[in-house]
Amino acid sequence: MLPDTKEKILSVACEIYLHAGSKGLSMRKVAEKAGISATAIYRHFESKDALHRQVLVDGFRTFGTYLYPALAGPDPLTRLHLAAEGFFRFATEQSRYYELLFLSMDCLDEAKVQAVLKREARQTYKFMIERVQECMDAGVFRQDNAEEIAMLLLSVCNGFFGLYVSGKFEGSTDTMKALYERSYQRLIHGLAV
Amino acid sequence: MLPDTKEKILSVACEIYLHAGSKGLSMRKVAEKAGISATAIYRHFESKDALHRQVLVDGFRTFGTYLYPALAGPDPLTRLHLAAEGFFRFATEQSRYYELLFLSMDCLDEAKVQAVLKREARQTYKFMIERVQECMDAGVFRQDNAEEIAMLLLSVCNGFFGLYVSGKFEGSTDTMKALYERSYQRLIHGLAV
Amino acid sequence: MLPDTKEKILSVACEIYLHAGSKGLSMRKVAEKAGISATAIYRHFESKDALHRQVLVDGFRTFGTYLYPALAGPDPLTRLHLAAEGFFRFATEQSRYYELLFLSMDCLDEAKVQAVLKREARQTYKFMIERVQECMDAGVFRQDNAEEIAMLLLSVCNGFFGLYVSGKFEGSTDTMKALYERSYQRLIHGLAV
Amino acid sequence: MLPDTKEKILSVACEIYLHAGSKGLSMRKVAEKAGISATAIYRHFESKDALHRQVLVDGFRTFGTYLYPALAGPDPLTRLHLAAEGFFRFATEQSRYYELLFLSMDCLDEAKVQAVLKREARQTYKFMIERVQECMDAGVFRQDNAEEIAMLLLSVCNGFFGLYVSGKFEGSTDTMKALYERSYQRLIHGLAV
DNA sequence: AATGAATGAGTATTCATTCAT
DNA sequence: GATGAATGAATACTCATTCAT
């Protein structure tokens, strides 16, 4: 139809990917759900892999809408807080996406797919380094290796949500939120001047 | 063949699992690599799932050989250090295993397989809680919620190795080790009395 | 191929079904005999079951061409005679079909397949009730329970052909025909006014 | 165990056959249910087919226990009645057996299996001819072709139960019994002197 | 008399992809 | 831009049977 078949395919693919994982993402299912023939997809995407990659890129775009508004915060520490909170919101509100983007490494999903994941993850990494660095520059954190601190923060987030999302630990979202905040505070506390 | 076909199947399955993930673990491939017919596997394992589960159990057994020796340490803090170090060694020496056991969550992997992962992960969790608790009891950590601290430690490990293993950050093992230790010290520092 | 692959598949499936029964009807065999790949069948039939059902429907359609012309008879008794004769012709000329449609009950044949058999058999049943009823209404049979008489007639047919088709009794078709007619007359005789 | 493994195998095979039909009768299942290894069966039965055949023979033995007591009746007509009643009881109480012995012709179940069915069915046929003949000899039926009358009777039974067993007609056992008796009476009525 | 191991053929079905139209 | 037809490889799993022990 007019509103761009390519868009339609992509959105359907995301939906399926989110529900069934990379294992469950098949051209047939996408085609069926999009109301077109399986072969028609090839008019818009070179291969399943290309489609898969685009789905990931889309996911990171969504992630961006959670993370980047943090920049609107008035001061460095608030911006870091907002980033941490954005992370939490994305992980809980879009937990399936979080999993697929940050936790799954569905091995051998073609090198190219992996590459996309890496590239995007690095973007996030850089963003966090900047947040940490400006906290140090502003004197709210003591001077330290900003990269390492950023990685520590990301590690905690990643690890925390990994445990949460995979269901290895239970608890309501609110419980998790409180726990997350206490963990975050414990970390921040050790970093403060 | 004398060297026990079952053993052979399992080791081949581990190998494949390690190289291609649960997605790539197929009865046919296992059979081929083991030099037997595909059906012969069923003599030794009830189903693919049963085989898959056994692979995981084997992996956790290996993990145990890295983690549990920490108990031989002379005091609580040392035992915690050794546990952290064991974690690191397992993650680096058996990085593929680390990934598959702790980081992957291939959603479609039959409930039973998931159950094995959860159960074993909880074991590790309990082990860490004990390590932290005894540090508090011994007065080297200030009193706090041992569970939450253990989770924080695990989160950091999980997150750190998640980033490492997935190749999202580069660096030699030695570099990583040093980084890991500094991160660990930062955390511990905030916990000390 | 021009002559419609679907048609080809169906006809081959009928052939196999007729020779080997539902037990011997396999996608692979059909594909091989139809000169296409096994998977190609799925382009035309949703599943083995769907194919199986279509084979049955086809069989009943054929049956109809034997039975329904009886309606062209000038009077009720003739119509009943013609129906009985149509039955006989179908059972002898398409004995394998007769068997598969009316006599087999391969229990494991998916509910849906059974449903088709039941539905169609009921159609035939209704047809016979109508034939009997109009004989009664016309006064050539004495008033009685038309349903039961129809069932009796069908039972005899079914039983007779069951014995014939399964080879439990021998004899040339002509011999059988004569026997059938004598049996039929014996029955009818008891029903006449 | 002592009470003859062969017996055990056979009884288990009957059980399975009765529940799952010839399609569901597999050496593995029999072995498992009998508590022996699949290969052990071959010590007692040459092949699956041989076992299958023996199951049928057993079934006919059971059938005999329903039919032959009719001989104890005081006079020819009673004996015929008792035979007809035995038929009904077997068909309703052992409907699965009835189906397998008299109605199923699970094609190509090896010629030998078919042969067993034929041979045994002929026995029943002969028995019925005798019952009919003695009714004629005793003057309760008018003289006619005993063979044909017997076949008519058998046809009705076969057809009736075929419809009943296959579920093509519904109704409680009591309803069926009454219907059966009315049909039988209609037939007999036409045969009486 | 019975077992465990193994086999090869068979089952239905799903998948990504290609090709002619 | 899109379709229908077809393919070949792959999936897990079942089966009857054989063989060495």
C-alpha cells in the first residue's frame, strides 16, 4: 500500500522479532503478517540478514528516544541521573528490546548483524563517558578515569537488567526500581568527591 | 568404540554449542561430528532437549571448578577476592561458556532448558550472598543488605563480561584483568567499614 | 507444467491412497510420483491432512456421480432400485474407494479427516431416508420408520460390500450382483404392503 | 518373568492394538509396556507382522467366547437368536476389537495378516450358515439358500456395527440394541415360513 | 533368553531463496 | 513492484530390524 511497504515490513519484522526472537524471525511470517508475498520482501531487503540488521537499527533508534532526552537536564549530575533512569525505563518498558539489543548474542547471526550491535553499543558507551566526564569536570565526582567509570556504570546496568530481564531474579517493577536506585546510589556514593 | 559413545556425543554437543550456540545445536550435526548416525543419539539422550540440558549442566560443572575453590581461602575477604577472580578466569578462559550460561537467553529454548539455567544461576547467587554476608559478619564490610550487595557484584561481573565477551569493548586479557580489578576495588572500597 | 500441479498432486494422492490406504499416504511418496519436490506440495495444500481431506472429498464426489442419477427414475420404487444399483456399481467399479470411504476407520486419522467421512456418510444416509420415505408415501411400502429402514438398507449394503471388498467372500462380479439383487429383493419383499 | 514372556508380549500388544490401532502398534511401545527390550520380542515373534497376526488370532478367540455359547440354546431359532445377540454383545462390549477384526482392512498390512482375517471370518460365516440351515431343516424358516441368508444376516450385522462403531450414527447402547432387534426381527420375519 | 548399540529409511514440516512472469 | 511456483537443505523424531555380546 501507499504508506511504504518497506516501513510495513520493517514494523512487522520488529513485532515478530520482539515476540519470538531472532530464531522466530522468518521471511514467511513477516510476509504473512505484512499481507504480502514472501518474495516481495526481497524487493525491499537484500536478504533476511539485511532485514534483521534494520530491525536492530530501529531498536537502537527507539533506545535513543529513552536515553538522549537526558541531555535536557540542567546539570551534569541530573543528566547522569536521567540517563540512568532512561536506561531503566527502556529496560522495563521495552524489556524485549533491551534483551535483544544488549543481552542477546544469538551467536553467528552473521558477522554483519554483530557489527551493527557493536557499533550502536559503542555510541551508548561514548554517551555515558561524556556524562561521567562532565560530572568530574564539574567537580561533583572526584577526578578518575571517566571511561572506566562509565564502563562500570554500564556494566551494572547491563548486569542488573540481564538478571532482571532473563527472569533469573524475581520482583515487581517497583521493587526492581527501588533496588536499582539503591545500587546506583551505592555506586555514585563511592564516586563522589 | 570403547571411549563411551555417550561421552563422545556430549563432548561434541558442547563443542558445537560453544561454536554455534543453541540455535546451531542440531542432532544431525552432533551425529555427523561424532561419527555416528543421527538416530543413535536417541539411544543415549531422550531428546534434543535432554542433550541440550546435559550440555548446560556440564558447563556449570566446569564453572564450579573455577568458583568453588574460593572456599579454600583463609578469610572472608580473601574468599570473596578468590571468587571474583574465579569468575574472571572462567569468563576469560571459557568465554564462550560464560556467554552461553550467563548471558544468553535464547527465548525459544524450551522451558526445561531455561529452568536449568535459572536453577544454576541461583546457586551462584546464593554462593555470592554467603561470601558477602561473611564479610559483613567479620566486620570487613559495614552491615548492609547482603543480598543486594551480592546482586550488585554479580551485576557488575555479568555486565562487565557481557561487554567483554560480546566484543563490545576491546583490549588484551591483561588489560581487562587490570580494569576488572580496579572496578572491583572501587566497588569493594565503597562497601568497606 | 500446464496441466495444473494441484490437480496432479491430488490425482496422485488419490492413486496412492487407493493403493496403500491412509497409512501409506505420505507427502514424500506423493511428491515423488508427481515428479515434484516434497515441499512443493505445501504450495498447494496446507498440510498432509488438508490433502488427505481433499482426497476424501474427491472420492465422495465420485460416489455422488453413481448415486444421484437415481433421482432421474420415474417413480419412488425405481428410484430406490436405481440407488441400490448405483451403490453396487460404485462398490464394484470403485471398490477401493468404497472401502476407504465407507469401511475404513483408521483411528489415528486426525479428527478433521474423520469429520469429513462422517459428514458425507450422513448425506448418503439422508438420501436413502428420502428414497424410503417416498416409497412409503406412495404406498408401495407399508408405513414404518423410514429412518430405520434406510439404515437397514445401508447396513446391508455396507456389510455386503464389506465382505465383498475385503475378499472375505469370493465370486465373480456377476455372481455378486445376482446375490446382491436377491438379498435386496428379500429385504424389499418384507417391506412391501 | 516366569508366566511366559510371550504371553506378556501378546497381551500388551493386544492392549496397544486396541487403543491405537495397527498404525500405533510398534515394537518399541510393546517392549516398553512389557518391560523388556525391543529386541527381545524377536526371540518370540519372527517379526512385527507375526506379532500382529497373533494379536488378531487372539481377538478371534475372544470373539468365539461370545459367539459359540449360542450352541447351548435349546432349539435352532433360539440358537440363532443367541448368536445374533452374541454378535451384538461383542460389538458393543469389545467394539474396538470388533472394528479391528471385522471392519478395518488397514490395507497392505501384509498379505499374511489379511489371510488370517479371511480365514477366521470364514469360520464365523460357516457357523452362521449352520445356524440358518438348522432353522430351515426344523421348519421355522422356509427353505431357501442358507448360505445367502447367512450372508445377509452377517451383512446386516457387519453393516450395522460398522455404522455404530465408526460413530457414523449416534445413540446409546440401549437405543442401538432396540434398533438392532427391530432390524433383526424385520429380517427374520421375511424369512419365516 | 535377553540386552545395548547402532542403522537406514522414513515421517511431516519449515526455511531462505530463486526464477519466470 | 509484486506474485506463484518450486527447490534443496534442514529440522526433530520414529520405526523395524540387525548384530555382537
